[in-house]
Amino acid sequence: MSAAPNAMRGECEIAIAGVRHVLRPSFESLVLAEAELGSLFALVERASQGALTLTEIAALLWHCLPADNRPDRAAVGQAVVGMGLVAATRPVRAILAQVLQGET
């Protein structure tokens, strides 16, 4: 388990295979997510329309997991399916809100 999440930095938690992980939307992780998923602004737009795919949700969450303790993508995908889309959008919303608001 990682240190407690810092909401001021847009961090939140997710349980993957019964282990709690802190999602850290660092600049590096967001750049890597954007390289894979396309513009984060477009991702925000799709999210606001309810048009995010499971692949996009899992990829964004996976990129925001610290690399030194990151489970494989299949485990993240299984966690997303296991928690359901409504619950999975909570950490996505926190990450995207941080992207839009910036550091406070």
C-alpha cells in the first residue's frame, strides 16, 4: 500500500486485487496517458458526454499508478470491471478535475 492520497494534488485511491493503491496524476503520468489516449481535453469532453470506454478508464488509471508499485494493466482493467463504471468514474473524475484546475 502507498502513502495516503493527497487530494490537493488530485490523488485518490483505488483497490486492485484487494490492495489499495494511490493514483498520482503527475505531469509525467499524464503525458504518457495523453500519448496513448490522445488529448486530455478531448478525454474530458468524452467523459462529460458519458462516452469513455473501459479501455480509456483503465489506461488513465494505470498511467497514474506509481511505476515502482504498478500492477499490470489486466489487473487494473479487472478492478474497473469489478467496481463498476459508476465507481470507476470517481477516480477518473478526480484526475480530470486536477488536470482542468491545475495545482491549487
